[in-house]
Amino acid sequence: MALRGGLQRVKRRVEPVHFQIFDCYVRKEWPVKEVAQAFRVTAGQVYLIKNRLSALVATEVRRLEASPQP
């Protein structure tokens, strides 16, 4: 549950195309070359976006897990 919430929070905070790249590479497990071609970016950019958004998601998940549940 916290993961879903963390993803939604990050999705609202970042550029839509960055979240799409993250979604295709991480969640849909497209090969990096396919993601890079589809979004007209370099493989390095795909890796960078993945790392940055992964860190943001992890932070949001920790934040959600630490907050009291109603």
C-alpha cells in the first residue's frame, strides 16, 4: 500500500515524461534501449531518471510508513 502511495506522490512531483520513462523501464521492465528509443533519450538518461525517481519513491514510502494510520 505504501509503495502505491509513494509512486502516486512522486508522479505528481516530477515531469510527466520522466515518470513515463521510469514506469516503462522499472515497472513494465522494457529494455533500456527500447525506452531510450521510444522517448528519444540516451541510455544514460534512462538510468539517471531511474535512479533519481527510485530514490524519491523510497523516501516517500518511508514517509508514508512512518506516518500514523487512521
